Amino acid sequence: MKISEPNPNILHIEALRKKFVSDFDRDMLEGITLEQYAMRTGDKKNFCYRLEREQIGMGDIRNATAQKFGIWVRKSTGEYDFTKKYGQTAEEAFSVIRSELCRLVDAGKEDDFNAIRKNMLAPIVRYKILAMYYPDKFLTIHSERHLTYFCKKAGIPYLQDDDELVLQRKLLQWKENQPDIQNQSLLEYVAYLYEHFGVPPTVDKGLAKKKTRLKKLKDDLKAFDGRHVKTHMTEVEVKERSTLVAEIVKERAAGVCQLCNKPAPFFNKKGEAYLECHHVIWIARGGADEVYNAVALCPNCHRKMHILDEKSDVDYLMEIAKG
Ligand SMILES: [Zn+2]
Ligand SMILES: [Zn+2]
């Protein structure tokens, strides 16, 4: 029997991570001061410095400038500089950043993908924080390019629109089915990925982004409606159109159930997040087979709607459907 020795490097990274998370626990973040947060030359105790420089083993984010943190001390002037999207003054900006930071940590705890996606902090910072606080749920790979590279190498189907959260989830599910590595911690798993598949080659960033799948599906529906009169469609055409509506609705949900806000329970063989299309006003009750009357739900929530159809859920989903 092979006894695997603990990797000293990983033990060190994990010890550093634990220290960080206990120094900056959720209660502390609630009241963290600007001084304790912002990067400034000569101070190695602040949140941003430690997240970036001390925790390199948890994913290297040194490439992007201090701007990613929203607020920082400018070396030349010693004054606070900040991203204007957060506010007009340094104090105003920091108060927004602090609350976004707390919200992110809460969203990670709840697996609330929508809240993670809507969070204002820069993606690279967001994903690193998630991996720091929830090392058993989020990978320390923060770049979409690296994540798609590993999916490709491992033969995991992925879609052009998959974001970091979905790609990470796919890699996590793949690990569960690999007997050799399924018991590894996520830090060991990341080390394995880089060792096994190598570092992805750098690519030209100037490549134009292709039309998103959602946009394409919407165009397809428009084209379909241009060719058919809704009141005079054959059964086959009605079905074809219905499939398009369902595809749009599921794509719009981006892998998250629109009622419980939890990620889809699994991916199908094509690599699509498994969700079901539900008509808020049921077709059987005269509801329209249109995007504005449909949502994407996980199988549990879908069942719940068909058994209970509670008014509060219906009202909530109606707003979501109208989007
Ligand atoms: Zn659900
Ligand atoms: Zn339904």
C-alpha cells in the first residue's frame, strides 16, 4: 500500500492561509479600517498586501496593478487613490468596498453564485478571496484561461460562455470521478493539475470575443418568429420554438437555479449545467411560451413549483422572468 506523505510545501501554504483567515475573520472584516485594508509601501500587515504577496501559494495575482483592490495608497503622493465606481471620496469608496468584501465572503459560504457574480470586487480578487476562505469549495486557479485549459486537457466538455465559477465546478466534479486523486485536498489537486497537464501557453489577448451563446439563441428565436406566424404553427414548429425559448431561459440563468440561487446539481454530457425550464404561469393555465414567462430551475425547485406553486415564489419568479 502506498502511503502518501504530506507535501511540506502545501502544509506551509495551508498554515499561512489559516493565519490570514483567522486574522481577517468575518467579524473583523465587518469593521476593517481603511488602513488595515489598503496596500501601502512599507506596510506588510494590510489585507491587500497579505492577500497578494504573502499568499502567493494560493494563486498568484501580482500581475494586475493595485487598482484591482479598489483603493490603495499612491506611492508618489502618499494619498489614497481609488476606483471611481465605488464612490466620490476615499471614505465613500472604502465603505462600499468593505461591504462588498463582507458580502462576497457570505456569498461564498452560501454557494450563492449570483451574488458572487454581481459582486463589485475585481474578478481576480474575488476568486482569490473565495479560495482563501473556502479552500474546500473553490480552486486557487483564478484565470479563465487556465481553467479552460485544464478542462480541455482533462476532456471535460465546457462551453464558450462558462465563467470561472462554472469551470471550477466542472473541474471539481471531474476530480470526484478520478480514483487516484479524488481524496486529494483542493490544494493538492491544483498542484496535480499543473504537474500533470503543464502550464497553459499564453495566448494573444487581442482576440475579439465571439458572439455569446445567449445572443445567438436570441437571434435564432427572432429569425424563427420572422418565418412563422405564432397562431398558425404546426405541432412540430411549436415544439421547435418551445425548445428555443427553453434554451434561452437556461442560458440566461448561467448555471444557477433562479429560485434557490444554487448552482445546477450537475452538468449533462455536453457540459451544460442541468436546469429545467419552467413557465411561471403554466402553459396549461394559459401562460405564454415566451422568455418573459419562463425561468430555469433546479429539479428540486421545479418539483416544488409544480406541487406547491406558492404565490410568493410565483411573484418572485415573475420578476426574474421579466428580467
Ligand atoms: Zn433551485
Ligand atoms: Zn414547470
